[in-house]
Amino acid sequence: MGELMAPLRRRGDAALAALEACLDERTEKLSEAVAEAVRRLVALRDDLIERRRAGDGAAEVKDWLARTNAILSSVVGAEFPIKGLHRERIEQAAGALKAMLAAA
């Protein structure tokens, strides 16, 4: 990964840690854990948007932005079930983010 992507990678790692905390069955305050994961994903997304607006047309930035938006949508959607939390959506989001970071 290029030097310019390192800060994005750190944000991605922080978001992944927050998502994985949501999957920890011992998490007593699950709604707070999900909110933290959303905040971290939004921070990653906002950094990616800022880079695109500044003219960084790197394919990796464009790809990460699209993938981060999809992951964020999944996590936000997991917060609005009829009952409980859609754990599968959090698992899928964590898996997608882990794959994105591993490919970098």
C-alpha cells in the first residue's frame, strides 16, 4: 500500500476492530458498539471522499470508497431489525472490510 493510503488503512483497522467488538457476545452495550463502528466507518468514508474531491483519482481510493459505502450501508441496516440485531449483516460487513484491508 502506498504511503498516502497508510492513514486510510489505520482508519480501516479501527473500523474493523469496532465491528469485531459488535460480534463479541460479551459486549454489554451492543447499541453503543454498533454506533462506534458506524462512526469509524463514516470517518473512513469521509477521508476517502476528501481525497477524491482533492483530485486523488487513484483506483484504490475509488474502490475503497465504493466498498466502504456498501459496508456502511450494511452496518446501518443491521441497526433496524424488527427484534434484536442482524448479526449476519455485521459479520458480512466485518468480512468485507477485512477482505478490503487484506487486499491493500
